[in-house]
Amino acid sequence: MISSRLETFIVGTPMKLGFFDLKAQVNDIKLNLTGQARPFADNITFTIDSQSNEATLPKIIRFTGPFGLKRKDGVYNSRMHHNFTIFDSGRLEGSTKGTLEVIGLDYEREGEFSVMLDRSDIDLNAEYSLSENSDFELRGRVNTKTANLKGEAAKENSFGVDSAVIELEDLNLTLGADKAFQVSSKIHSTIENFEYSGTIQLSVGILLDVLKHIQSLSTRKKAALEQKQLGYKLDGKISIPRSDIKVKKIISNSLFDLKSAAGDVSIETAGSTEGSEINYSVSERTTTIESLRSELKSSLVLIFKDLSSLRNDSIVVVRSLTT
């Protein structure tokens, strides 16, 4: 079901605003678009208010195809305001702000993972541009508030939080036509009543796969990390036996800056973390910490070389500084 209304779109008066109103129900998802535009001006402008109500994953899957989920409950509602300008030079500038609500989410892929939450509210305010040379830039903030989140991984590890607030401020994303990119942000988070039960495994190989993928985004060359100071076996793993961890409250404030250009990657982080009423249990022994505070400043520079020289037993090294 679709209904629409257009007013005062006149080719001979390109600077005159035209108005539109579109209401639709697609796969039982209610959509509402209203706004105004100058589609015939030298610099084309659009202002759009959009709403979507009662979107669920089964309805969305009709567009995308199945995701292999056994459970797929949850309702999505969004309210957004958009501004776009397409200049006669080919440059695009825009902004988007609004909210996304997720209610009653319950996903499960049998034997792999499950995740449930009562509610999550996402507040977005961003400005973006695409230059004549295809350089992209996005600036803004994203705030997320989540209530009663819990889940499982491979039915062996479980986690849960009563509430989580994560704020990304001064978010900056740039992607150059030369494939160089940067992501930076201030990150503030508050987590209450965090619980985790299971094993913890850290794999250097998986970490390096992630880093090599990041590196590949800014160069067409295949690459591996070049030895500089610290050495790690590619197949090295750190395993922590099954544990139960409970933390009353976690407050974290940090800075994050990731850059990749011509195959070189740098990661800089700084911040502080505070935890209270921490209980750690393993092998029938429990350790209780009333409060804990840590501060971190680190710089990680990755330098790459030809992948053809990398063997499974190679030593892979990065330059790093941590205080």
C-alpha cells in the first residue's frame, strides 16, 4: 500500500521549493517520508524526515534472504532527519540525525550464538561529505543506551549486563580516493552489573588476520607484519580457564585513533577504566576487589612486508609503546 503527494515542483522555477509526502507499507513495515527539495536547481537540495515503524527481521529478510537464524524476534522503529546538497561541481554534503529503537531483540543461530535484549536506543547526529575527487568524510556522535543484554557463544560462554551506555563523541571517519582512511573518537562507557562465565582465548593469529585486513583496505599489495622489536608466534594463544566474572560497575573514558595509508597502520589509544565490586572465580577460588582503576596510553605502529615470505612459524613483530 502506497500513497504519495507532490506539490510545486516546477522546472521553470528551479529555486522554488517543492514538497512531497510519501506513506507506504512494504512487507508490513510502515514507512513515512516527508520533506522538501529543489531538484532542478544548480545545487540540488533535499530535506527529508523519515519514519519507519514495526520493522522486524522476518519482514526485512523478505528483501535480503535468510540469515540462518533459529530465533529472530525484535522490533525496530526509527525517526530520522536528513539534509542533502549535491553541488553542480559534483560535491555532496549532508547530515543525518535521529533515533533508532530496538525492542525485544532475540536472535539465535543454533550451536553458534544467541543474543537477547529488552531495549536499545541509538541516538545519531552526523555530517558527511563526498568530494569531487571521491574523498569521503564523516563527523558526528553516536550514543547508545541498552537495557538487559545477555547472550551465549557456542553454548559454553555466556555474558550479561543490566545496562550499558556507550557514547562516541568527536567521531571522525575519513576515506580517501587513494584508499587511505582514519577512524578516531572519544569513547565514554558505563556498564552496570556485568557478568561473564566461560573461557577466554586470545589468538595472535586471529589478531594478525584482523590487522592484515585493515592494512589491505589501504593498499592492493598483500602484506605481513615486519619484525621490529616485539616477537609473537603466529599460532600463539593465550588461554584462561573457565571463569566466572562479575563487576558491579565499569566506567571507561578513552581516545581511539586508527590510521591506515599505503599499507602502513597505526593505532593510538589512551584512557582510564574504573571498576567496582569485582568478583573473579576460577577452580572454586574467588577473588574480590572492591575497586580498581587503570590508565593506559599506547601507540602501535605496524609495518608490512611481502606476504610471500611469511611462513606458519614466522615471527611477527610490531613497534609499540604502552604506559
